[in-house]
Amino acid sequence: MSDKGFLYTLSGRRPDSVGIAESSLDAIGAVPRPVVLGQDGVFRPYVISWNITKRCNLACSHCYIDAVRRKIGEGELSTEQCLRIADSIAEANPGCLVILTGGEPFMREDIFEVAARCASRGLFTVMGTNGVMLSPERVARARDAGVRGFGISLDSTAPGPHDEFRGVPGAWQRSIDGIAEIKRAGMDFLVQTSLMSFNFDRLEQVAEMVIDLGSPILNVYYLVCTGRGQGLSPLEPEEYEQSLHALVRLQEQFRGRLMINAKCAPHYKRIVHQNDPTSTFLKTYDGGCPAATHYARITPEGKLTPCPYMPTEAGDLTEAGFAEIWRDSAVLNEMRGHKLGGKCGNCEYTKVCGGCRARALALKGDYMDEDPWCGYEPKGTEVIELPQTEAYGKEQPTELSWTPEARARLERVPRFARGMVTRRVEAYCKARGIAVVTAELMQSLRDKVAAGTFTFLGKRPPPS
């Protein structure tokens, strides 16, 4: 699931019961906490992808954790261990976005209990699912547990290619039906597509489908050859580069209707910068991929790794707290040192892109080596650095008066993006002599986002 996707919670499309997660912020104030990691935004965990089970109801050919179709998860965390880990994450960063995924998270009978624990600790809790098991009852239980939204996997505009890729006939239609249940419950969702040879030239059609389904976000994932994906043929470097340029064009084509993100493709930021150094799509995290600096993964067994596609263990959460591992892990600290090998280390875009560490590990055996999928040749010029003021994770105290309703709405934004949203809203108000931020004003800005005349991510011509 996209870490940018739930900026759209500013739309106010939020069922009343999801207030459980928001009201819980007051309740946890009395819980003793150690110092939150990275108060200055440096090396602070903002997004955790939690593979809470290896069990799955599908048999996707690219599955990075080689999920299996069985009812009992061997070696997986117990419910009590999951609850303790949720507490441990909240102690490290109580505003962290946690993605409960799998496998298929609904294969765990205790998923709603774990989700409720995450939400009750103030964690911004979402679920990544194939959508096949999204019945009215499960959607309602997830909503009541405090889940904020869903990421749904769809890889084609018609059933055939998707079902073949996912290994189960009827999967596409059941995912479409699951999305309908999410919409009936008034909840948010985004769509995730894995870019493969069968849909490589169909991204525009997929984007149109996503708009028709009512999602504001399309995440396009690039294969990392791990798990069952080791046997798949990836795109050639030339095709990879072409597809990223195509995504830049599609972002402009669908501006105001759909946000399209490239995932597991840090080179995308290099291409965006080459096209437009002031692009709003560069206003994300400092540097390239956030793995080990702002992002990590928890395995079904409780191991912490830098990202879902890297099996390299940073520590064991059944033996140590999240904050301790995040701070002291040799693996995470080596990646943060950014001493990259090969052309990645010599590239002027090393701080903008930095290559994919998981792909370097999978194909070259060293996560600090150059990314073998990158066809770009460094020019030997000065290292390019992006402005830091618009990056995710920068704290921003409010300077104007905000009504209680407006502050409540701001609380719905993931904590890592809240400072960015605050800056943009207040800049808009100051330019127009507006002294008080109201919920109605925030709704009007959300409407302007939908119209493509305003963005919470960076500069754009001022709306009327």
C-alpha cells in the first residue's frame, strides 16, 4: 500500500466507527513511552509493512514470501506476540503507518484483534489484501477495529490475465466485488498492480479502470526476483527505463484524476528529475528508497528486515524491542551509511535514487552493490540533492488558528505527511489573508486536489 495514498483522508470520507483509532490517541497519552526515535525526521520509522502470515488463498507466481495455501501457519507469531510487537512499534513511533498484509491477512482469525491493538496505540492501520475475502462482515469488522483503508491487488482490466497470474480462477471478479464492499462501507482503498510482460503495454487501460473503480491511487510495482518470483523473467533494462518514462507521461495525463506511483523503482525519481526538477512527485522522503531509513518489514515469524523483498534480518522482535533494533542494527546502519558500490556509488543521482537494494541483493548477492536493472550511466557531475523542506517526516508546528474540526481532520493524515500538509494549508491561507483553518476550507482544498489545481505535496499554480 502506498504511504502517500491516505493523504486522501482529508476528503472526510471516513465512517464514524473509524473514530476508534482517533479517540484512542487520547487514551494512550497515559502510557509511559521512551523517547520517540528520530524527532528530527532522520531515520524515523514511518511505514511498517507487516507480513502477518504466509498463508494465502491464492498462488501468485511472483510472491516474494512464497506464501502457501494452508490453514495453519507454521512458525508464525502467536496473537500475544503480535500484540506485543504492535505495542513496541507504537513506543518507537506512535504515529507510524502499519500495513497489515501477508500472504493474505484475512487468513488469520485474530487479524481484527491485532488491527484493533495497532489502532488503539495510535498507529495508522491499513490492510494490504488481494480482496478475494472481502465480505460485508469482514469489511465491517476491519472498520470497527480501526482500519483506515485497504490496498487491493489488480493486475489487468479483464479476468483472464489476472486470474492466471494469481493462480486461481475467479480471483479478479471476487476482488472487484470486494472493492464494492469497501465502497459500500464508506472506506478508502487504493489499487496495486504488478508490472509484468502481460500488462507492460496496458498501463493506461489499467489506470482508466482504477479511476472507474473509484480509487484515487494506482501503485505500480516492479518485480524483485525473490521468493517464487526468482523463476520469472524480469523486464530488460531498456524496457524498465521505457516503462518509467511512460509512467511520467501517464502521471501528467491523469493529473487531477489519479495519482500513479512507481514502487520498487527508485530510478523513477531520477527520470522525474530529468524531466522536471521542480516536480511535485519528488516531494517525498529524503533520498531514494526509504528502506532502513523510514521503512521496514516484519516477517510472519517476527523478524525485522529493511524491506519486504530483502530477507536479510536486522533483528528478532520476539527477543528485542522495535526501537532497539531500529537504532542498533548493523544491517540498517550500513544501509543508512549509503556507501554504495559500482556505478550507484559514483552516480550524481545517488541521493535522489540510490538504486534498489533488494534487487542488488537478489541479483548480485550484495545489497550495497549497484542496481543491475539500471541502464543509466553516471555523468561524473556533482551529486544532486533535493530541497529538504518538502520531504516527508519534517515536523511542522501550526502557526495559524485551527478549529477543533480542522485539527481532527489533520489527525487523519499519516504522521509522516502531517508536517507537509500543515505547511501547504497554512501557506495557502497566509497568501489569502485567512486567519483560521476550518474543516470546510480543508474540504475545499481536497476538492481542488481532485481537480488538479492544488497539491499537498509541493508547488503548483495557485488555485482561485
